Amino acid sequence: MKITYLGHASLSIEVAGKNIIVDPFISGNELAKNIDITSLKADYILITHAHEDHILDVEAIAKRTGAKVVSNFEIVNHFGNLGIEGHPMNHGGTWQFDFGKVTYTNAIHSSSFPDGSYGGQPGGFILETSEGNIYIAGDTSLTMDMKLIPMQTKLNLAILPIGDNFTMGIESATLAADFVECDKILGYHYDTFGYIEIDHNKAKEVFKNKDKELIMLDINDFMVL
């Protein structure tokens, strides 16, 4: 599994011969200005919630690639009205896709479209694949529901927000790593704008002191699971 960081909370995941984009907010992110969204491959687009900094480039990517949107019912319905195919899910639900099994998890956040209309309940995703199991938390606070995840799935990587203010921060993310029983963490949702700028060295040190590895990729850099 190859995971490329596209900035903010956006990811590109290559697994089982398929290309997955998560929460594409690229064209509006000055830090990701060197990424050309017309070059991105996508068979699926996973969306955690409806905020603009997670859906901005969904329509452009989906209409060019024919990618299927996977999200909650309200978000899938929204993009369905734009002629984009989707697969609706809700909390606790699991579906077997051709790249692996996906479970839609709880998240504590808000969710509305840029025009203020209802975006359904926010969530995250667990991906169980032949190339490894990952948890994409989405925008969320620390929540006790995370303790349910290792009861069902042994994770190889947890992708957690670490920017604080709008989501959990560094200290809470180390507790989240404990809750999901995964010591390898890919951080995201940080540095994009002033409220979520963080000290990278301090963040890594906090995780190291808890015997955990925090990976912070440069934008457009990747890791292999």
C-alpha cells in the first residue's frame, strides 16, 4: 500500500491495483500548489465530512476520472445530484469493495456544506486490505469509541489529525494511538492555516516519549506500508 500526502487532510492511496483519494482539498490549499489535480488517478473518493476543506476538489476529480464517492448518505446524495456515482454508508456499517473492506466509523466534529446545508454526520474509515489495515480518523476529537476499533481490527497504521483547535492535538492523538492500539501514526490536518500550525519537532518528540512513531510527510511525498 502506497500512501501519498496531498496536504491538509488529503491523501492518495494505492492498494490492490486501485487508486483512492481521501478528502481532496488541494486546489484551494496554497501549500499544495505544486499538485496538479488533473494528474491524480482515482477509482474511489472517500469523504469523511462535508466541510469545504475536505470536499473542494471532489466534483472535478470525480467527473474527470469516473471515481465513485464513498461517504455518508447525505454527502453521496449531494454529489449524486451532480451526476457523480456514489456508495452511501453510515456509522458502524461495513462494505466489501474490490480493494478491501471499508467500515465507516464515528467521529466527533461538525459537518455542513459550504452553503450551510446539512452534510450528515462526520465519520472516519477503517480500510482492511491484503496490503495492510489502516484507520483514517477524519476530523475528530479524542473519543472512547476508538477503543472499539482494536476489538475488531488489528491496525498497521492510524492516520490522525494533530493540528488541534478544530480537531484533537498532539497529546490527544497519542492517547488515540493507545485507544486504537497502533504505535505507527501518520499525522494530518495541520499547518494549512494559522489556527493549526504546529511545531513539528515538538510533535515528534511527544510521540517518541510515548514510544510511538509520528510520521509527518512533506506534501506530495509518500510512504509504503
